[in-house]
Amino acid sequence: MNVLRIYSDSQGTARVERRQVPLQSDAQGRATSTPFDARQFFFRETPPGHVHGQHRAPQRQLIFVTSGAGEIELDDGSRWRFGPGDLIFAENTSGQGHVTRTLEGIRGFVHLSVPDDFAITDWPLVEHP
């Protein structure tokens, strides 16, 4: 299971990388992560064609995509597409931010804010294809 992480580098430029959720087999042989604390969650739907101009994440949060398709655009022009079943970790709470667009349908999300000690950078980095 991979997570698309949006973060700000030391110059405040938004960057993207993929991290792998560390999983281990439980007693029934199912791949399971260790539990972690969360603060709150909310649901959001974004209408077809919606563009959210340059913005930063309001808090460190995991975003579970439930419907629709969209993309994240960075200042370098790169675009990162996402859809149902994808998991995003937005933590670029400072710096220049990013743009998001709805490409298909209504984008549905579950946003789950995490505490400051949530350490996604401890998770394995996934190489770009």
C-alpha cells in the first residue's frame, strides 16, 4: 500500500514522493500496520470541474480518495493523478502550496488529521517508475 506525500522542501517548494505503508503479518496472516493516533476526521465532496488554486494543506492529514478523479499540480508543472482507493498525505502546511483539480466526476474524500509526531518519513520511500 502506497501513499502520495505532498510536502514542502527547505525552500518552501511543494514536492511529491511516494511512501510505502509498513505492514507485517498478523496472527491470521493478514498484512497489518501498527496502530497510530488520529485527531479528527471529516468528509468532503468537490464538484466536477472544480479547481482549487494555489494552496497549502491546512494541517497534516491523510486523505482517502473515495470517488472521482483529480490531480495535484506542483510549481514545476508536474501533475500527479489520483482516484478512488488512493491515499494522500498532505503536509505542506507552509511554503508555496499546490493546485488541485477535479478531472472526472465528484471527488469524494475522507480527511484524517494526524498528530505532530506522526512520522511518515520513517516509512520506506518508493522509487518513481
